Amino acid sequence: MARPQPITLWTSIFWELTRTVVITAAVLVSVIAFAATIKPLADGRLGPLDAIKYTLLSIPPMLAYALPFAGCFASSLVYYRLSTDNEFVAAASGGVSHRSLLLPAAALGLVLFVGMTALSDQVIPRFLQTMRQMITEDIAKLLATNINRGQSVDLKKFLVFADRAQRIEVDPASGASSAVVLARPAVLERDPSGNVVSEGTASRATIWLFPQPSQGDSGPTTRLAMRFEDFVSKDAKTGLVTGRTLPVSLTVPATLADDPKFLRSDELRALHKRPERMNWIDQRRRQLATEVARERAVEEFQRALSVAGSFTLLDSAGRQVVVSGRSLQNGPGRAWTVVPRGEVATVDVLRGSDAGAGVRHSGRSVILAPDFSEDPTIGGGMLLRLELREAGSAALGSDRGETTKRERLTIGSLRAPQSQAERLLKMTSIELLGEGDATKDSSTIRVITSELRRELADLDREILGKQNDRVALSVSCLVMLLTGAVTALRFSKSLPLTVYLWSFFPALLCVITIAGGQQLTHAHGWPGLGLLWGGVLLLAGYTFWMYVTVRRH
């Protein structure tokens, strides 16, 4: 005759464990959620009401750390009380083994494992996303807060300082969501390599923010239009230059932050194939596409010069700009020098369809260079500029036209008539790597290709670490519940604090190794998984050893 199972005892232990886990988790998660709110509140990114909302939103994400310890503490407490009340001795006298008594802890551990898996995969990323939006999506507020706290604002190629900042109302018809006025700003302009190109100051600056929709798989962006008044800058090449205004336009991620931890597990898996969802990857992809398109356009210009003696560009008004010369030579930096057929090279700016109407510019030196006066990634543009030294200008088709002399002439916002930029910008990062590798003559493209490849590898490692981190934390809930229960049985004659410490420190070591392993995986890849899962396996081995000791006695 089969021995009846202790269903009543199992049910009693299970519900006692559940009640204690809920109470313990509620206390722990409240403390941790409040602690997570302190820094953004102290930084001025949250108001009093926002702080309460932020604390409530922090509760689900903080459960990832509170639940394992709550389960460990609850099982230690419940099983210790049952041991000291000699209930387990009575159960053993009735033929109920210790293994049988541990089944309620294992059942609740499985429930927590499933719950933690669902939280980590679907719920926590959504709440983290909402929390991030509260403190970063209002870029105007973030800019004003940082400036008024004496901090700089890093806007891609510009580093901006100011005495103070104030948000202003904007006309809804302008399309801008908000605007910020800076008093006595200073700005450092950097090239794509991060080197300072120029520095300047102004009496006043206005920054308008225009929300932009998502493009392909990348997230939404914000276009920043900045205008510095009474701007004075010092350039390494031209010396001191004074201008009434300095217009600047660039795009940034809508939240100034992008991280795989804000993605659900299905989105993480999809990120392997479409890494452009990360704005920092997409910006690098666009930079590579623009550089490849520009390099291939220059190759076309070189062929046109060798065959026809000229090549054509289009300015912002759609007019043809015809550059005549013998060839193009690599110049300083990322520029090309037009080698003239005679003493001077000519640039004809034609008006309309009549080739005889327009202006002819000539110069001893004509340089073709990228135009960074605007963000080259806006609208997939590939902008160029022409710089003429010792330039002379005269009307085309007029023998008696007066020639205007100037030391330097710049014609900017030029583009190639048949640019490959639009086609290249539709490619994925992986496809563009092949295009970059095929362009072997450009050191700039080699650098950008190398950086993109490095960033993609870094993203893959981060995804790997994040996926395993979520699973390991879920498994740790099950293991820690069993650890607390077995430890309580093993040290039933000791003080309650002693029992909990024997389970708490191994559990703490497990969580530390999971976090450390996730960071190591992000840095070095697969070897980090040994540390990440090693803590879980060590805790499971420790629990099994304690169980064998209890069973022996």
C-alpha cells in the first residue's frame, strides 16, 4: 500500500513561504526603488511628483534583485521556524523525508523562476524604457539643467558651455517642440576624429528642437537647430574670424541614450540582424555610407576630368557648378586639390539652362573638401565645398565684365548629381562593411569601417551578456530558495541570524558573479560566461552539499 503524501503539510509550507516572500520582497523593493530615485532627484531631473511616479516605475525593475534575496530570506525564516518547533522531527517520525519537505520550496522556486523570466523578458525592459524617458526624453529640460549646474553639453561634434540656460515658449506652427536660450555661450567644434577644430564665444544662442520620426529600424531622433549671435571664433587655419551669426543643424537620438537593456528578449534577438536600432550604430553606419558615397563621387570626378576636362556639381539652389581642371590630387586632411590645365583652375556657376549665363570663378588653388557646416547625415546628404585661393570672379558671356578679386572664396552645400548616398544609406551595417572594405584607397573609410566593425562586435557581446544575465538571475531565484531552506535545516540549533548569514553570503556572491560575468562578457565575449554561470553553479553545489549533510544526520 502506497504511503499517502503530506499534502496538507506541503500546502501549509508553500503558502507560508509565499506570504513571507511577498512581504520581504515588498520591503526590499521599496527601499531599492527609493534609492534608485535619489540621484535623478538630486540632479534636478525629477520634480516632487515625478519622483513619486519614478519610484513606482522602479519597482518592477528592482524586483530582479529583490526577489532572489527575498526568496532566500523567506525560506530560511520559514524552515528555521519549522525546525525549531520540531515539526520536521514529527514529520520524519511519520516517514516524511527531508527531500519531501523541500518540495514546497522547489515548487515556489519554479514559480519565481517563471515569474522572473517573464519580468526580465517583457515587463522590466518596458518599465526601464519609461523611466529613461522621464529623465532624458525632454532634451530641452536636460540641456537647461546641465548648463545651469555648470556642466557642458556634448552634442556630437559640438561641446557647449554657457553661463545659464532658460527654456522659452515656441510657436507651434514652427514645428519645434521646445527651445532653449543660452546666455554667453562658448562652443568647441570637433572633427569626426574628436580633435578640436575651432573654439568660439557668442553673446547669445538659441537652440530649437524638432522631433523626427523613426527612419527604418533606427529609433526616433531630434534635430537640433542652433544659432549663435555675435559669434567670434578662433580657427587653427584661418586665425580670428568674426561673424554675426553661426547657424548649426544636427541630429541626436531622441533620448540622448540608447542601450540594449531597454529591449525585450525578442528585440534583443532581432538586434543581431538589425543592429541599426541602436542610434550609435546607425550614426556610424550613416557616416560610413556618406564617406563611401563621397569617395566614389570623387572617383567619378577624377574620371570626368581625365575624359572631358571638367566635372559638375549642384548647389543648394539646383544650379550647375562646373569645375575645370586636369585631375584631382589628395590634399591636406580629407580634401582634394584640383590640378589646373593652365595657370589657374576655373569654376563656372551656371544659371538656368543657358550655359552662357552665370559666373566664372578662377583661382590659383581650388580645393574640393567635405562640407561639415551642416550635419552630413541629415536627409542622407553628401555635401561638398569648393575653396578658391586668390580668386577672381566675372560674368560668363561678357568680354567687358569686371573681374572681382578676393583672397579666398568658398562655395558650399554642393552635391554630386548622381550620388550613391541614397542607395548606400538603405544598406544594413553588415552590407556596408563590404562596401567599406571594397574602398581600399581611403584611410578615413578604413578607420570608420574598423570602428563600425568594433562597435558591432561590442554590441554582439553586450547582447550575449544581457541575455545570459537575465536567465541566470531567474535561475538564481530557484537556487536561492532551496539554499535558504537547506541551510535552515542544517543549522536549526543555531541563532536565526547565523542561519541567514550562511545562506545570505553565498547568495550575495552568486549575484555579484552574475553581474561581474555580464560585464566581463561585454568586454571579452564567451569567457565571461564562465564567471556569470560559475556563481550559480557554485551556489547550487553549496546547496547540494548542505543537503547531503542534512540527509546524513
